[in-house]
Amino acid sequence: MLDDQALAVHNSHELLIRVLSGCATKTTDVDLRGVEMSMLAFGTGSRGCSPSTACLRAVEEALNLGWRTIDAAREYGTQRLVAQGIAAAGVSREELFIITKIPGPVGANASRYVEDDLAQLQMPYVDLLLMHYPCGEAWPQPRDGCNATEDAQDAARRLATWRAMERLHAAGKVKALGVSNFRQEHLRQLLAEARVPPSVNQVQWHLGYHDDALHRFCAMNGIILQAYSPLGGGGTSTGRDGGIALDDPLVVAVARRHSVSDAQVALRWSIDQGVAVVTSSVRADYLAEDLAVLRFQLAPEEVVALSRLHSAVPAVRIVDDWPDVMMPSVALACGDRNATSVPLGLEGDRTLARSATLQGSRRQLSGDGALATTTVVESSRSAVLAWGKAGGRHLDLPANDKEELIDALAGLGDLLAAGVASRKEMFVTARTHGGPIGYEATVQWVTNLMLSSNSSLGGWIDLLLISAPCLHGKDACRADSASDRTAVLDTWKAFVKLRKLGKVRAIGVANFAVAHMAWIIGEADGDGRLEHGLSDDPPANTSAICINQVEFHLGYHDDALQIYCDRHQVTLQAGAGPFAHAAPPPSNPSLVAVAAAHNVTTQQVALRWALQLNVPVVANPAKDQDDLMFLEPLFSFTLSAAEMETLSGLALPSLKANYS
């Protein structure tokens, strides 16, 4: 007997999905106002399918396996590769369902965009055209979205764009129309004016984040919800970072019951609610596995149970072709975070003295091996255990203080021994000591110190970062420094090797400016591997930068760097606490007012501001253990667009000028 919620899910499933019998397998299709679309699409916008020959091969392989729906967009830079992959597979246009997108509300320019898309795709029409974002004309879009009731100019542009899309539909250039990243208020405005109503809204949707109210609204108005990042991933104007680990006990139990993989359960959970999915991989085995989700169904009670899963701390998916690399979006800074040299610019970087909120004294390693002193939190060991009990699952280990490192790892051991969490549930970030330390030193450090000396790590590090782009002790990190560039690339080569060996799951950098990131990105060949690095398997892009951990807070935020990272699919992480040097103090009137409006602390407001900009954070609570309990309310409120604008305006102009 189904309960009311299970029955509602079952009825929604029957209403939205029609299962058609094929020759050998079931193909699940959905009706887009007279146009049939598969519930499963192959996506070409992931990091693994970045513009390279790997994407061409993936398209060809997907088509050979039986995929027929392809999701593309001009912003992905892969449409010409899609055309080449289709030609290589020899599949006729009539067998395919092609989705593409215009960047946003571009008005009458929509026609020009679509003509260019058709030329790139080498076809006379597309099956589904989406308006990629509801606001702005450029890509990437504002990460905090746009409010339909507050921006009349964007509303007018959306309508003008939709009229142009309707003309393309009437001309036979497009068979169906839709949108992406639209909230309910955007859809209401559009439905009130549209002559051809939208058939699809493509949004973030997965076990860790699903907007059930938006889903119901779309179903009531004949709009199919289509999920991107269906295994968990990046935040947008309609979603947020988030994810449920695929080895969650419930997911594993359901997978065993159906003799399928954990990822297949996560995908089928969406499909069984009438949510179409866009998934992507450059690996043939994953492509075949994803396609096989059309061959089984979950029981209604399983869908309900999976829908009730929640992630205490949303996570960011930082490696696209390795679904279980999920980084919790809030990390605890262990130890020496409060006295760190952070090179922010290229010509005159300087050491930032962190706020002295911690007590006690520890010995700190200097660049030449001498000992210096710094203030640190009372035992990192007890702080780590308290953090875990509060729901924290991400630890950012100290790089410069060996004693604090030992304490933090001991705290991790205590946490695991107490049964607070398993090692797979914990995410551990480590950074090199002293910047780019070279190939041999990196391999030795990770193998001997990080793995052999403490069993609590379980044999791997989740994220390994180069702590700075220049050698320790230098006053500036110049983009034209040949020695620094060589040291970075040698260290990065070791990172790639360690990841291939399974000792490190994801790799990144810290305190890198745009020019420094280009040292690594510019060294990648067409398949995204280092020219002097590994040339054999694995097929995943093992040399991609996953993270750039930098200073980012209310007092200083490099928006140009964030845009650059977005374009290169690198997650920007705020490495300094919310009240780091030059940040507005907790007593700032604007901060206090926003905090009072939401009944939260000013620290929670400062952290929430970064998270809503899709920037994961490293938090550095004061020594009071109660401050470690801020996680639960941190995700229970949302800052308005006006509050986000006010808080973003608190950055100091003089600091911006110095670091620009």
C-alpha cells in the first residue's frame, strides 16, 4: 500500500512519461507538444567533453551505442565537434534529436545566433531551442541569478527573445521551444505572453538538490523539467551546489536490489519522476551504463525514500568524469590558516596578516626551515572532532605547521573511531608546503608524510593543491618568472601522476592569478593532458585544474578571476575566512542588519554571500566550540538580490586598486 506521497509520485510518473516498446529495449520518450524527445540526452558541456578530439570521439561512441538525443550549446564550444561525430557515426539527421541554446535574452539577435548554430552543427534545423539563462546578454551569467519581479528590462528582453524564437519555430528552423535556469516567476511572465508556450525547462536537479515546487509548477503547465548535473554539481540561478554521495547506504541498497550501479539509481530516480536527464562522459563504459537506465524502473516507495535524502552540507562536484568526487562546500581550516602568505597580484604581492582570533602558540616552519611563531586555535584535534559532530565533512589541512598537521590528522582519526563519519564521507584537502616544490619532493611528501604516517587518511587525499605559484619566501609571483613556471609545471606533473595512481582524487592550485593558471592550462594539448606529462590512460582529463583556492570575502573579491575560472570550468574556492584581513568586521552595520533580518550571525551572512556566488568556502571559526555549530542554519536561509548587492559593495576600493 502506497502512502500519499508515494501515490503522488506514481501518478506524476504516469502523467508525464510514456513508455514505448522498442525492438530490444524500452525507450522512454516524452511529448513536447507534439514533438517526441527521449528522457535521456547526451550532454556536451561537461569538463570532460571540453573542446577537444575527446568530445568528437565521445559523440561518435554515444551514437554507436544507441544514443540519439544530444544536448549542445554555442557556449560549450563543441557544436562543430558534434557535427563531426555525427558524420563519423553515419547516423541520419532524421534519427536524431538535437538541443541547442541561445545565451540568454538577446532579443532579435536570437535569429543570428541560431543561424550560426545551424552552420556549426551542419544541419537545417534543431529539434529543441532553449533560452539558456533568464537574464543578461553575456555568458557566464550572474551567479546569483536575476529576480523576475525586480528587473523590467530583463523581462522585456526575455519576451523579445521569445518572439524571435517563435518566428524561428514558424519558419521550421526549430521544432520545439524551451528555457533553462528559469524560476517560477520567470515562467509565469513568459506563459502570460507566449504564443508558443515553452515545452522544457532545463535546470539543476539531483539527489542533493531538487526544487519540487518548480517541478510541480512545470507539470501543471505542460513543461517538462530536464536535469543537468543529474549526479550533483554546480549552482546556478535555479539551484545551488549540492550532491548526495553515490555510496550513500540507501543508494547502494537500491542499486543492489536492482543489480545496477549507484549512478544508474541516481539517474533513474529523476526519470521516474518525469524529469528528463542530460548526462555526459567521454568513457564508453559509462555511456553504455547511462543508456541502460532505460531498462529498469524504481518502485514508487524507492523514489520517495531517495527523495528524502538530504545533504547536511551541499557539495560541489569538482571532477566531471568521476561522479563520486564531491567536495563539501564548507571546509574547516585546521591550524595555520591565520598567518599565511597569499600572493594576490602579479607585481606587488604582500603577506596578509590574518585576524588574530585564535589563542595559543605553535612553531611554524619558515621558508628556510627556521621556526617562527603564530597563533592557532586550541588543539586542532578537538576542533576537528567538534566539526565532524556538527555535520562538517571537509577538512583543509595546514601546510606550514607539522605539529598542527599531526593534530588535525589525529582529530580525523578520533572522528572515524567515534563513528561520526566514515573516511569516504570525509573530504580532506592538503596543500604543498612552500609553493611549487617540484616533482620528486611532491611525490615523496604525499607518499611518505601524508599517507604512510597516518592511517586515518585511508590511503588517499581527496584534493591536493599547489599552495602558491611562486617559491616560498618570494615577495612577488611574476607571470614572466621562468623558474616559478618550471617549478609549477614540475609539481603539476607529480600531481597528475599521483592522481593516476589513485593517491589523490582531485588536483588544483591556491592563490593563482589568471596568468599563473595559464601556465598549466596553456601547457595542455588538444586532449587536455600536459605535453610533458602522461600520454596514456585514463581517458578522463587528469590534468584539469579542479580548484583555485584564493582570498575571496566581502572585503576583497576578484570578479575577473572568477569569470576566468568559470570559463575554464575551474571551481573558485574562498580560502580565507569571512573576516580575514581587510574584510568588513562583524560589527559592520550592513552585515548586522542583514544578519538580524534572517536571525543568523554575521559570520553566517558572510559565508552565505560567498556560497550564493557559487564559491565554496574555508571557514575559520573562533575558538569557542559553539561557533562550530553554524552549519545547519547556514543553508536554511537565502539572501535576496538586494542584500547580495549591498554586501558585494562592501569591498574596499583601495584594496581593489592595489590588487588589480
